[in-house]
Amino acid sequence: MAPRTHLSLAQARRVALAAQGFLERRPEAATKRHLSRVLGRSHLLQIDSVNVLVRAHYMPLFSRIGAYDRGLLEKTAYHPRRRETFEYWGHEASLIRLDLHPLFRWRMERARQGEGIYGGLARFGQEKRAFIEEVRCEIETRGPIGAGELSIGGKGKGSWWGWSDGKRALEWLFWAGEVTTATRRGFERIYDLPERALPSDILNAPTPSADEAQRELLRLSIRALGIASERCLRDYFRLEPKDTKARIPELVEAGDLIPVTVEGWGPVYLDPEAKIPRRVEARALVSPFDPIVWERTRTERLFDFRYRIEIYTPAEKREFGYYCLPFVLGEKIVARVDLKADRAAGNLIVHSIHPEASVPPEEIAPALGDELRLMAGWLNLGSVTAPNEWRKRLGL
């Protein structure tokens, strides 16, 4: 059969949703097997410090498998003998499938050389090599520790990013792969040597060349995305443009990427094993840090949905709210919902709901009400409150 060369926008949208697991029904009772299946498909979960609702890495699992025991993810991420992930810079800071560790060693090596790492930390690495080695030796001697437990390096100043020299040294070592995250204490990263925190069979696995590792990361990206432009493929694991532009022709020639045209979007590539379903019946609130909306231009092309997170926008200039989650219904993004978990009061607060212009509120409300109640139960919140004009519609 001749390879497909053209997709409609609706087909492309369904390919993208299917690739991210929105074609499948949620299980009645989610288990670790379901969690591992999501991780196997997406390859990584982005980590972010914002906790107004729930930490970012928990949400993509909820969006796909529904209410699950968050402790399962903690064990998957950090169990000393059964962990399935490691932390590193994938799509920003991420929990990445453990078996993919060899594919990031080229990035670690570049970091050691001061490449692919932000300028201030690269300069610190060049100027403070002896100090950084002292920090590494302290971890080697003392075992897993947080930045605040170092005996050298002092304390940070002021804001979140007011790092101490000790924290800078730890982050340089983390970039370079010389330390890793053994676990987290609350949200604080606890550092240890890779040989103590990660399985020996992973650390002893052969290291591919940078070119082959980048090709494999792009293969994984197209499987996770289903359909993507060069920009989208590059964004998934945050590859450099020069690397992506070199690797994509090689993957096209090998048949790992199929060039296709999509109305209003192009040039794009299709996963040769992509499913093109006739329909998708998804229902999911998705985090601002979910792979389905990572690359904002792709979200706009596929879903006609212009999306920006407004947590860094002054309150008086926000258009939709501090922490708005897109709501996927069927095969479209039909609304954005500004949410907050009031843990002290045991309440899921719906600050506002903004339907897309073409979608009547009554088409959104029943499914959204169900999803909000499911989320409240998952987060151990006893109630859901919403604006007066939405309460009856949502069945609250």
C-alpha cells in the first residue's frame, strides 16, 4: 500500500490524540501497569514547581487513566530498587523512562564542556571546577543530601532562583550527569551519585553516539506525537535546531518519518505506525505542562486553540486566569478552566470557565462537571465550588 501523503486537519488532530493515549478508555481502577503504559507512550513527565492545583508530573496520568494512587508514581520515580525513571533535562526538568538514560549521555557530555547549558551555570562550571569537585566528593562521602545540607557553598539569597554556590555546583553536576536525583523531600531534590541511585545494568548499557541518540530521541518523539513539524519534534526533548535539521533527512530516508501535507499546517511528518482513528471520544482536563499542549504553535494549528499560561502575567492583565487547564472533549479543546486546590478547606475551586467561541456551555457542562468531581475525589477534596452561573449546569 502506498504511504499516505495528505491528511485533513481533523485526521491530524485525531492522530495526535491517539498517539498520546486519548483513544483508550480509562480503567475502572488504575494500577501501576496503567501508569507504566502512559509513561511508555509519552517517555517522560515534565516536572514543575507550581502547586496551585497539583504538581505537573501527576496530571498527565490523571488526564489519561483517571483517579489513581499518586503513591504509585512516587514508587515508579524513586523506589530504590524498583524505580522506572530518572530525573534529567528532557522537556525541561523531567522524569524520564529509565531505559532512555544512555540517550542523554551526549547531552551530559556537552554540559561538561559548557555547551547546551544556560550561560551563567556554564561560566560557573568553568570558573569553579575545584569547588564543584569538593561538592561531588561531599556527596560521595555523606550520601544523599539536599542543597541546604552541604557543609560548603552557603545559603541562597531571596527568591527561588537566588541559588547558593553549593546549589549551583549541584545543578552543574546534575546537568553533567555526575549526580542524579535519589528522591525528593517534599519538592526538594535530594542528590546522590548515579552509581548508588540508578541500576547498574542501566549505567553499564552501551552509550550510543550523539547522532544515533538524537535519531532515537526523534523516533520516540514522533511516536509520542503521531504527527509533528520539525519544530514540534525538536521541542519534545528540547533538541538543538542544528541537530534536528541534520537528523530529520536521515530519518526520512530510513522511513522513520513520513512527510505529509495537512491543510493549513506544514511541512509535517507522520509516524509510519500512526493510527488514524475515525473518531476520538476523549474527556480530560489537561495541565499546561501536558505533552498535548507543550508546543503552543502545534496546539494552535491542530485545535485552533491559542494557549498561554498566565502565572507570570500580572493579575490585572490576565485574560483567563492564573492556572487555566484546557478541557478536551471529543477531539477538540472546548474550554479553559481556572482551578485551584484549597487543601485547608478541602475544596476544589473553579475560579472561571471560558468556553471556546464555537462551543455552547450546555455542551461542555455535563462532562466537565463529571471531570471536576473526579478530580476533587482524586485530590482528596470534599467539594467543588464554581461561579454561580455554572453551578447548576455542572450539577454542583
